[in-house]
Amino acid sequence: MANRKVVLVWLCKTERGWRRYPVRGGKSGKVKTGFVLVGGEEREYPEGRYQLRTYEGSRMVYKDAGKNAVAALTAQTKEEHLLMAKASAKDAGVKIENEEAPSRLNLARELTKFVEKAVDRGSPKAAEAYRQAGDDFLKIIGRTYADEITEDDVLKHLRALRKRGQAPRTIHNRHVCIVSFLKHLKLDAKALAPSSPKYEKSVPEAYSSEELTAFFASVKDEHLSLTFELLLKTGLRERAVFLFWENIDLADGILRVRSKPDLGFTIKDSEERNVPIPNDLLERLRAYRIKHPDIRYVTGTRSDQPNLKLLRTLKRLVNSAGLACGKCNGCKRIRKPKHKEPNVKPVRATRKDARGECENWWLHKFRSTCITQLLRSGMDLRTVMKFSGHSDLASVMRYLSPAGDEAIKAQVNAVKWM
């Protein structure tokens, strides 16, 4: 049986010369550029490029896949599809006269082009979403050429996502990616996908003053406390992990939100902006900078690198402080005994020693709390939109509901019922 496996490797410059190693991939399927596995251990070799390793008979063959991780993963999927098609044709005794008819658009090839376009225009996050949605779509419908796609294929894709138990919003987002791909193929997207799957837009959630007071009182590490206060009082998104000290004007109290293409970080909605820093936070930042004048990242790790595990750190701090809600699925995760003992049942983790991760604490909720508090303070919608970097008033207006809860409650309490 033919070897259909396609391995993505990183041809890199090491201390022993140029070598090929398997790439280091995360649980989500993403690839960390420059990181490889050597003897089961992770190492970083930044200089190099991706290659696809396949076999022609017993001979090992390498094909260049460029330097972009998203494009390389797409090329790997395309090569796997091609090998499977060749093997199936051979098993069926069918001779492939022309593997790719020049007059027809090959879906795997066009998906690669579609993803690469997103990368070229500086949208790596969109490119990753397109790649995942596109690969999944092609596997589900089993088509080779663009002119074979029908409305039933689009519906088949939606049914498969629902059968997997995907959330309505996830299904909607995947569908939007596929519609964009259909437009790239010059197909009639309105005819193939006449309507988008619906989902209920959730109301933004904000931390209560009691939760924030308890949380910050429990954080003893000065740097972590400063990091989370920065998220709360500036409304930065999770990409604050890439914030440089050079982006902060400590004299005028201005935080400059800027894209960093070299780090794969682009501003959402292309909204670069200046954010005023509250005076109390500004004083803390000035004092911390005096103590640490040589570090580059404001919210970085001890080794002065982007803290990509900040969410995990937040969950750990919440558990340690006993602030987990104890009611969500994360808190109710069953904790098994270390040693198996007869007649001993697993016990649920308590709020203080929970090994799960409370679902009521996440990084973006600090941003939601910031915007909610600005609206509660009476700041007008357009000013809040400029502060937060939203592209339209409708997005900001979603925060009016939680912002108005306290005012409505006060008015209800003020009513004389009898």
C-alpha cells in the first residue's frame, strides 16, 4: 500500500549545520514557527523554511513549502488530498490522464491561494481561520473542483458542524469563511449559500466591584497586579502581551496602540489609536519602570518575552484565591484520587483546590468591564468607541445593557409601591 503520509518539517540552521526536524505543533493544530522537536524535546531554530516530506516508492522526497506556517499547513493538507486521490484511483484501476485540468479550478490549490492572500494583506489571524474552515469544508464535501460545488454541499457542511456539537456562533463564523472562499472562486455565493446560520449575540459580561477588589487583593506579585490593572483600566485586548514600553508615553500618560507585523500582531479593524492612562495607573507604571529600566515588554515574562500563558496564569490565581464560582463546568471538573483505593469515589474539587479552570474568569472580560464602567460613568458612545477602538457604534451599544443594570435597579428601588 502506498505511503500517503505527508510530514511537515522545518529545514533549519543549527549548531551542527542545516538539519531537518519535525515541526512543533500545539493542541489546536497551529504551528510555532522556528520551533522543532529534537529527540522529543522542543528547541528553537529561527532560521529556516518549511518542507513537505513524502515518499515516491521507497525514496524520501522533500518539497519546499515556504516560510509561512499557515501556507505550509495548507500545502500539507493539499498534498495529503492529492496522495489520497492518486491512491484511490490506483486501487480502482483508474488511470489519471490529467491530474489537474487547466480549465477547472482545483479547490485545494485555490484554498492555498485564498489563505496566502490573507497573509499577504497582513491578516494572519484571518488566514488561520480560513485555513481551518476551508480544510474542514473540503474534507466534508469531498469535491475536487470548484464547478462541482452545490448548495447541498454547503448544507452538508453545516449539518456536519451541528452534529459535532459546535456552538451556533462557531458555525456562523465557519460559514462566513466558506462564503468568502466561494467568492474567491468566482462562484455565485448567494445561490450556493442563500442564508447564514443564526446565533444569539450574547450580552457582554463584566466583573463586579466585589470580584475585582477580592482578585487584586489576592495578587501579591507586583508585575502581575500591574498587568491585570492595565487590562482593566485601558481596555486592551489580549494582544496586550505584545505591548512594548516604547508604546507608553510616561510623560503625557498616553498608551499608543500600534500594529507589530514582525510579531504577527495587527490591530483589529486596523484601528491604531492613543489611549489615555488613568493617573493612578500611570504612577504605578512610572514607579515600575524606574525599577526595571531595561525590559522591553510591559506585560512580559521574567525572561522578557510575550506572556502567551497569561490566561492560564489568571485561572491559577483565581483558583489559589478561592474566587472560582464553583458552579460552572470548569469548576465541577471531577478530581480523581492520586492512588486508587477500593470503595473510594472521586470527589468534586472545592472552590479552593479546584484543578479545573473557572469559566467565569477570562482576559477579555477585563476589557468588557472597562467599557461598561466608562458607560456607567456617563461617557458618551462616540468617545467610548474612540477609546476602545471599535469600528462602529453598534458594537459599543452592546455594552449599554450591563452598564444600565445598576441605574435601572436604583430607579426601581426608588419607586414607592404603596
